[in-house]
Amino acid sequence: MTDVYVSEVGKSENQKKGWWKEVIDKVLVDTGEEPGSRFITQQEDEEIVLLLRAHPITNIGWVLLTIVMLILPGILLATGIFASVPGKFVLVGRLTWYLVTMMYAMERFLYWYYSVFIVTNERLVDIDFENLMYRTITYANLNHIEEPAMMTGGFIRSMFQYGDVVVTTASEQPTIEALGVPWPQKVVDIISRLSEELEKRRERGQ
């Protein structure tokens, strides 16, 4: 990727834009995302470069717990410990248990799906979904960030190629984090290059 970047020096602005667009499209394909998305506070001249959420494998914990919770009532009934309980109470209890289980699974899925890390051509946007009534949105302009870093390690993270991206900023929010995102090294590279490109445009008065 570095060789590609060097070879683009001296070309027209449109060609440079085409270069980083090609790099962005490759990362989007690698991370399973598609270009063309929009978010609630997106500005009119702002273009989404990366839209990332935690790797699907990070959901394995609550998925397994949900499966256990779904089969647990059947196992307990098979032991006969509720034999003396009237059938109507057992039915109501099972329905309540399954309802709570599905609510838990839905909440965890929504938290994963709507907690996203967005990189645009102007800024970073970190959206943390807490519940249906509350979410936290943090912004940082690309020209306010310092060198981004990634943290990864362990067999599972290495196998599925995901990790954490931590960006130190000069804004009110000292750090912005993208936790468990796929291809963290490529995300860091893209953020660094976009920040450099934005700084060059600002120096040229564009």
C-alpha cells in the first residue's frame, strides 16, 4: 500500500482521490461493509469512508448464553423438580423465561449492530448504543487527531483478524476507541492517510 501511495505523488487531485477511494473500497470489502451509507449527523459535503462495527465473532459469548437459557427450562423439567407445580404455573413460568431470554438477545444484538465507528473524509464519529432510549455520540475532526494505534493479540483475535483501534485527539474527548473491529491495521492506516491528506488540503487552502 505504501508503494501505491508513493507512486501517486505528483498526479492530479482527481487521480489522488481515485487512489484513496480504491484503498477505501478494498477495506470496505474486507470488513464486509458497502459504501453509500449515511448517519444521522452526516453533513451535506461529508463522505463516509469506513463504517465499522465489532467483528461478528465478538457476539459468541451472548449467543451461547442465549442458547443455554433457551434449553435450560426443558432440562429442568426433565429432572422432575417441578412435578408438584401445577401445569398452568409451569407454562406461565416458561413463557416468562423465554420472553426475558429473547429480550436479552435482542438487546445484545442491537448494541452490537448500532454501536458503530465511522470514518469520514472530515472526522471520526463513535456511536455507542446503550439502549433504545439512549446513545452516546463522540466526534473528532481528522485535523485534531494524533497518531492512531491498534491493540490486538491472542489466538482468537489473530485467527479472525480483529482488534481495538485507539485514536488520541486534541479535542475535548481525549481518546476515541473502536473495539473489536476487523482489520485494525488497515483501519489505522486509512485514518493516518486521510488525516495527512486533509492536512495537505488545508495547507493548500482547499
